[in-house]
Amino acid sequence: MTAPFAERLLAWFDDHGRHDLPWQHPRTPYRVWVSEIMLQQTQVATVIPYFERFMARFPDVESLAAAEPDAVLALWSGLGYYARARNLHAAARQMIESGVPETIEGWAELSGVGPSTAAAIVSQAFDRRAVILDGNVKRVLARHAAVDAPMETAATQRELWSLAEAYTPACRPADYTQAIMDLGATICRRGTPRCDVCPVSEDCQARRQGREQELPARRRRKPKPVRERVLLWLEDGEGQVFLEKRPPSGIWGGLACLPVSETPEAVDRRLAELGFKPVDDWQALGQLRHVFSHFELAAEVWGMRVAPAAVADRHGEWHAVDQLVHEPPVGLPAPIQRLIRERGGAALGQS
């Protein structure tokens, strides 16, 4: 007779699971919470260095709550999905007012914390039984039970929550939560599941039916629309580039960015709106492409030196390119950060 799902999974975890993640030592509510927010839509290997730098700068909820938003976003630069950082900061300030929650309901009331994230925090931080259903867990359960309906439907979500509830044990809840996330991340992978070493493959319906690659089922996605823009690289001739702060919500919300023009024909008008006077002509500096969840950005990058007298500007700030390359004082979108690093200290007109 096949042993229960959780029993097999925990036995595998003892030998093959991840036991040395930085947020596990020590595994405090604060550290677990920060890690769970960082891990939303981001892989563990990417998160680890960001988490360690974040903890060095903000070791507790008090230091995070007291920080300026730009300081938080600066340490988040490159992780993407920047609303997570803004919500993390807002939630820290909520906790200063009302205390650190100890229940799923309490965590779910904080900015940026959904039901599964709240359960993962409670399970790992307090070692209490709590049912999670993140992306990795959905994939494991959908394959194990051969769930046919597309993942996006409400009926499928209800079925997966029911399976998660049935499989989650009362014993070793923190280990089980980590184990099923590890299984999805390292064994039951999206494109190349390693069924030959999976601890629950014996009764996995997807494997029995030869449908490991087919499941979980998803709706066919429409091609993403392409938005064409022009990014303006504005220099002052003294090694500084002008960055404009994005609105607090929306794409790259709250981050420092190169000014954007909707069209090539509007770049001069955009320059005038910023209050700058040109010193020379526009130069084509290349292209930047970046895929968002709902569209693809295709941007040309145009550069120009502008009059230093325009430094005192209400729309943004000048920043030394060298500092932006090595230790940005503000949050930068990942593609803008890459562009700055690629240009390095090269002045306009230089390769």
C-alpha cells in the first residue's frame, strides 16, 4: 500500500530538501515574511543575494518601516514586480502600528500578502499547520491528480485548494510547506519534470497517463501587444545622467527612470516639458526591449547633452553615472539598470 502523500514527501525532504536557505537561520517571522514576498514570481537562486543585502540594511521591521521608499527600492532594483517592494514597506509601517501578526488572517490584512503567502509565513515562522497554494504547489497537485481544466478557472482553483487541504499534514507543517515548494521547484518542474526521482510519482496520475508535459493545462494566450517608446538619455557633460521618478503606481511605479517619450516626433516637446535646452543633436544609442506581463516594450534610446543650467529641475534628479553603475542610491528598473551598466562611463559620442 502506498504511504500517504505527506509522509513520502517529508521523507524525501529530509534527504534532498533545502535546509540551508538564509531565511531559515534564524527563521523569524520578519525574515520569513521578507523572503516570501521576494519569492513571489522569482526563483530562490535569484532571491538569495537580494535577501542577504536587504537583511544587512534592514535587519528588523523597525528599520524597514523607518526607511525612505527610495532606499527600499534601491535594494530591490533587479528583482522586478516593484509593487512588492512598495507593499513590503507599507506593511512594515502597518506592523509598527498594530504589531507582528501571528495568524493567517492577520498576515492577509497586510499590504501585498495574499492567502497562500499568509499561510506560508504562518507555517514556516510559527510551525503551525497552514495550507499553501503557490505556483509550484499548483503544478505538483495538478499533475498528481491529473487536473484537466485550465489553471486559470475558478473551478480548478477550488479543486487545487481542496487537494492542498487534504494533503497538508498536522505534523511538521513548516517542513511540509518547504518540502512541497522544493518539490515543485526542483523536481516537478514546469518544462522538464524529473519523474524518475519524484517521491510521489508512484500514484501520480499525470505520469500514469503519460501527460507530464501536457499538465497543468492552461488557456492559450494571445500574443502580447508591443508598445513603442523612446527613452531619453540626457547628460550634463559632467558625468551625470538625468532620471525622472515614475508615478507611484503603474509600470515601474516609484522608480527612477530615463524620461520617456511616446513617439520619436514628441522627443523635442518632451525635452521642453522637462525644462532642458539642447547642447547638441540627438544621438541614437540603441534599443531596449523588455517583456511585461501584459505587453512588450520596444524602446529606442536617444541621447543628448543638455545645458547644465537646467540641473535644478522639479521633475527628477541628476545622478552620477558611475554611482548608478556601482551603488545606485535609488530604485531602478532592471532593464534601465542594465542599460546604465552597459554604457558605463562612456560619454555621448563615445562607444
